[in-house]
Amino acid sequence: MPELPEVESVRRQMLPHVCGRSITAVDRDPYPSKRIYALADAVGLRIDTVLRRGKYLLLPLTGASGAVEKELVIHLGMTGVLGFTPDAPHVRVRFALDDGAQLTFRDPRRFGRVCVVTPGMYATIPTLQRLGPEPLESTFSVAGFAVALQHSRTPVKAALLNQRVVAGVGNIYADEALWAAKIHPASRRIGVKRAGVLHAELIRILTAAVAREGTTFRNYELLNGASGKFASALNVYGKTGGSCPRCATPFRRAVIAQRGTTYCPKCQRH
DNA sequence: CACGCCTCCTGTGCGC
DNA sequence: TGCGCACAGGAGGCGT
């Protein structure tokens, strides 16, 4: 389940392999997926850089004139993996590059997205179009975060997951940040003070996870097949049957926003 | 508009 | 041993 730290790690790792490379051909498996489209528009264009917004990888594509003509958008979904292994199982898309390498997108579950759009035009990608602030940039203000949470009447965990209050947070880091901030995931009332704590914990945890190249729990791997190293730092996620490191209370499990949620019923308060 | 539920997908792991 | 089924969850879409 690649979230911001995992996608950022993939971005950094792929940069030196794709920057300056032109896409000479694209092919995809014949499965009629609505999440993969317009790939032919990338052929003949050059990848200048790899950007990230939330969980989306954004690759501006430059034409012969030097202008950015298209944008390649990649979302790893749950099981998407980028690499240079054209013969691996579950390859959905292959980009042939002008140095002979083949950038491949593997995705057993087919939840990932790969598409080419007009630069900055995200009408076909609603979540990207309405994406909230980057949590590790100054646009993620405490005040704005507090206001957004006060306007939300959903459980705070649902607000963290919806990508509009803040970008890039998924099930792992939502559970971890709520545990660190001692906030009950089902709470619908988050005051300014607790919003400030949650804001700080999100930044702290995401920063630490980026530094360790993300969390490999199930599907995520880096371009070279390596694992992220943040899994050992997890306190709640995946700890069903375990107990709270702070107070030793057995963790409880619930479903919130259709997601498995682990929390401490004693020290995480409504 | 906001919210919540259903759906898409398939590999994995469990119980019987 | 082998089978069947629940489960994992990011995001799109739709109904209320």
C-alpha cells in the first residue's frame, strides 16, 4: 500500500534512470482497464523530471521544441511496482526508453493508474484535481488543517484518507499518526489544540518514513526490489492482537471508512 | 455539497 | 492435502 513515503522513495530512485530519456515505444497488456489510457501520446517525448503530488507520480514530457507537451501520471494503487524487469509477472505497461531500458509497471491487483494527459489538466483524475496540501511542504498549515477538521463531520480517520484535507496519507500513516497524537480514529470532534498535535505527528512520522524509504508491509518494493525500512518503527498498523507500547492496553480493531483500523481504546480519546 | 456505501481487482492465508 | 472464502485497501462512482 504505497503512500507518500513509498511513492517519494520510488520517485527519488527512478530519477537518475529516466531523466533525459525519451520514450520510444509503449505497450500494455490487453486487459481492458479504465485506469490505463492514452499511453501512445507519450511516444517520442522526453522525460525531464519526476515530480510527486500526494501518491501520484507526475512526469512532464517534453517535445522536440523544448516545450512540455504531455504529462505522464502514475498511481501505484495498492500493488503497483515500477522497475526495469520487462519479463516479470503481472507487467501491465512497458515504456521502452532510448537507452534500451524498459520501464515496467507491474500490478497484480490492477488498482494502479497509468495515463497521459495535457499538462496540469486533471479533469479525468478527480482526486488529483482536488488534492489537498503536501504534508511536508509549507502549504500544509496548522491553521488550515484545524479549520478543515472542524468543518468535517466524518471520523477523523476518514478525513485523513480522503486526500483533500492533506495529500498522501493512507491507512498505515493515518493509524500511526492518530496513535501518536492520542486521538481516537472515529472521533468527529477535533479541536484546534489536538489538530495541532496531529499536524505535528503527521509531519514527524512521514518525514521519518521517507528517511527510511517507506514501509514494506505487504506489496511495496523499490525499483531494485529492495524493501522500505520503516516497518520496524510501526507502533499500531498491523498490530492486531498486540498491545499499546505506551499503556500496554490490548489494541482494538474497527472498520472506519471501509478500512481496517487498529487503535488503543485507552489512550486514543474521542 | 457532503457523506457513506459499494465496486473494482487478485494474491494470500486461514479454517475445516 | 485441498478447497473455499474472507480479507487486504486507494480511489471512482453513485445514492441519499
